[in-house]
Amino acid sequence: MDKYDHFKLKIDAKPSLFHKQTVRKAVGVALWGKIRKEVLQNCEPTSCSICGYQPHNDQTHRLHVHEKEEYDFENIVVKLTDLDLICVNCHAFHHFGFTQLKASKEKMKELKQHFITVNKCTIDEFEEYRKSLIFKRRPQGQKEVVKINSELSFQDILFGNCKVRYAIAGNIPLKELIIERLKQKGVYYEYN
């Protein structure tokens, strides 16, 4: 059992091999817009599934559709397992590494406070949690990828020269359209 299992909001460290590789990008803006509309219509109440933030009707842009994914290193596949409706602040934590690169000091302070409020923890617990993730990071995962995919060099993995494919599992809105689009682009992977 992880010391931080009780946290509702967590940092989601995506493996390096799969950085910037999402179904959202693969299917394009138009189809993703339709998916977002379906998720917003089918989510009752229309609120963040993590912190409960509920925007006014004119503020729904502050809710994002977040992809829940699993990663298959052997076949280099991102498997979309579910979609969550989460607020912009919770979403920033899911992509914390990227957020740290782009956000101002003031925004980072606001985000840390959001984390503390949602998880009912202290700033020290936040820092301890954040540091614990650094030691769980990818060097061992990258070695694992190299070992499983011996035809790939470390540079291929590091610089994203691997063809990432996508699988779709679970009850995803417009699932058949997504699969069709991925097949058209030659990036769909079907598990037997």
C-alpha cells in the first residue's frame, strides 16, 4: 500500500516513450471536440471528478476531458481505458512536469494550494510526495523498454523515434469513430 493512496489528486508521470502521444492528438481537433461534447452531456453533474469543481454554464471550458491510459512497452501502445472530466487545475497536476515548465511562479503557488486543499494535506506532505515521485521515475522503465524492444536504441526511445500505436478499451464515447480514424492513420493496435 502506497503512503499516498488516500490522495484524490495525484501527479501522473507518463513514461518518456509516450510523451506527447495521445489519442486526442491522433484523432484530431474536430473528432475530439465531438467526444468532449458527449462527455460533457453525459456527465451528471457536470463537475470535476477529482475536486468537485462545478463551473457555471459559461465556464465549461475550465473542465477538460482527461485520458486515462495504460502503456504497453512491448508493443509500444497507448491504451485508452477511460475518460475523466476534470478541472483545469487538477489537469495541470496530472501533467505536472509540463506544467512546471510553462506555469508562472504565481500559478505554481496556486496549483500547490489546490493540491493541498483537495488532498487535505500540508505543503510539507506535498513536497515529500513530489520528491517521492522523482525516485520512481523512468530510468528503470526506459531500461525495461530497451530490454523488451531490443531492436530499439536508447536514442530512438529518448528522441521519440518509435511508432506509437493506440488501442481503445472500455466505454469511450464515439469509440467506433475513434477506431476508424486511428485505422485510417495506420496507428490502431488491436489486442486479440
